[in-house]
Amino acid sequence: MNKFIENFVLPTEWMNSSPQKIESISFGGIKLPQNTIYLDFASSTPLDKRILEKMTPWMLGYFANSANRLHPMGELTEHALGWARTTLAKVFSVSFDEVIFTGSATESNNLFIRGLVENPHRKRNKIVYCATEHSSIIVTANTLKALSNNIQIAELPVDEYGQIIIEIAERIIDENTLCVCVMDVNNETGVRQLQLDKIRKISSDCGALLHVDASQGFARSQLIAEGVDYDSLTISSAKIYGPKGAAALILKRRKPKIKLQAQLTGGGHEFDLRSSTPNIAAIMGFTYACLYQQQETRERIKYYEFLENAFCDELNKHIQVNFYANKMQKIAGILTISFQGVNAMKLLEETKTVCASVGSACKTLQATASHVLVAMGVELENTLASFRVSFGLTNSEQEVREAAKLLAQTAHQLREKSATLL
């Protein structure tokens, strides 16, 4: 029984037990097919109805710019922003002024890396990141290197289980390292980075900063970054049933102070690190999403485990599956799998009613092998056959089992078609 479903209002075409539905819509001739099953929650989550109710007053009535404190409307929204910042500080056990609101996890990652590199007082030149990081880390680091001969980049290699190889990390992270970027939970495989604490020690010993993208870790595990004393942390609203357009960069107060160059300049909002009119409604929604996530974490994790077990159980009845993560080293609710000899993009196109992704959603449209699986040493043919399913609070056991059957059936059909063409 899904106890979470009452908190959501979903499209009429979705196969779930939501008591309320929104009307069917279409754009550009695209309309959801009947009995659509959404299994892409690592990419994006629906808005919790409770959060929408908290956001509505700030969208409709209390819309003033919090930077204008000369009238009561502006003063009210300023206090709301202060409440949100203080509340998030308590959730993440940090100080009020260590919370920087941004528009997305990608922006938070960019603000940290670009902000460090563009600081005129910077003395170090090397950016180090794990080979399985999100593209907002990898592409940003490579872009900065391309723009300046003064910047060096280095990848931390991983083993077949997605864990950083510490012996090599000890050689790569050195006195010239500016920052080390390592996510706590991988967005494609769900692998927990068990070496994070060791990476923290190596970085700290060298005087380098540790940045953790915890977009998936906070959404799907009990400990933020496994309790590691990070220097900065990225959190996303879109992964925890909050509104899109809201995220945070947690920037710890250190001695010497971590100095970032603002990427959006203007009125000096967010401690002069991110100028623009604060999106009060989104920030309030994000804050409540964090509170609900914190309060319901254990129940949510149990439900993700239940759904994943049901999906895998059903899948194994119908087809042989390759799994790309050790169950003991991953969080529940994210799976990267493949069916031997079946192209993943073709599989998802042909299945039609199952919404899953080929690797990270940010790179789904690129017909290339997953850099995460390549880094883990997976053969090219198998990477092209791999896809990600991720479960969420609106899923039911019935629909994840149905999705497993549909994927297996389509895979068998594609194999038969391929055989007839030989």
C-alpha cells in the first residue's frame, strides 16, 4: 500500500493510485499514452501537494521583492527569506550565513568551481574531480581549463564498483589542488561513494577544499555526505518533490575564508554571491521539501527498497539482467541495468509507456556511452545497452512490476527482429 500517494495530484494517463488527477494536456502533438509509468525520479520529481499549498500565498499575494525593506510587503518577504535560510541551516547543521540559495544544482556547482577559479587572490591551479561526477562538474572544469592555460584538471579514477582508487587519489591530490569534487551518491548508478571520508582527509592534509554534490544523497539516504566534514555542498529541490528553480550551495565558514567570485552580479543578494530577485515562492517550497525529506527519510528509503525489490523480482522472472552496482554499496531506488545485445535507446523508444533514461537525464539526447559506466570499466557494447530506472513516492508495486514486464517483452521483441535481419 502506498501511503505517500495522497500527497500528489498526477496526470490522468499515469498508471498509479493517486486519488486526484489533473486533466490531460498535449503540446506540439505530444500527449502521454494511457498507462504511462514514470521511472525517472532521479531526474525530476513531481511537486508534493503539501508544498504547493505552502508556496501558493507567496505566488499569489505576497510577491514583493525581499530586497525592498522600505514597505511592509518587502519586509514581510525579507523575513520569509530569513526563515527559510535559518530553517535550512538547522536541517544541514550549519550557520545561517552558510546557506546560499541558487536556481539549480547545476548553478550551485558552477558557482563553487567558477567562483573559486575566478577569485583574483587564488594561489592554487588544479581542479580534481571523480571520473563519475555529474556533467555540471566535469564540463565546467574542462571549460575553465580550455579558457585558461593556468588551470589544470585531473580525474580520480574508480574501480569496477564505482569507488575511488585511493592509492591514485593520494598521488593526484597535492599542494597545488584548489578543490576536489566528489558526489556522495552517483546519479546514474546509485553507488554510494564509500571513500569520501578518506578523500576528505587527503584533501584536508593538502589544504584543498572538498565539494560534495549531494543532490541524490540527500534525496535518498539518511546521512548527508555520510557525515563527512565537507567544505561545500550542493542540494537540489527538484529531487525531493519540491519546485524546480530552487537549490542551495552550503558554503562552510573556514579560516582562511573560502572566497568565491560571484557569477551573477548586481544588487548583492545572497551575501553578494548571487544577485537577482529572490524567488520567494520556490525558496519556501524548497525549504518545506527539505523539512519533509528530513522527517520522512526512513519511511521513504524503506518504500524505495520495496519498489526496487519488486521491480527486480519481476524482471528476473522474464529476462536475464546485468546490474551495474553492488547492492551493498548503493542506495535504494536507482538502478542502472542492461539486457545483453539490446540497445537502450531503442528499447526505451519502443517500450513507449515506460519513462526511464539512458544514463543521466542531462545527457539522454546524446547517443554516447555513459561516462560513468566507462569509468567503471564496462565494455562499450554493454554501456550502449544500459539504462537507468529510478523509483519515487508516486509509484506502486503494481506499476513497477508492470514496467518490468513491458521492458522485458520489448527486449525480447527487439532481439527477435534483430535475428530475422541476419
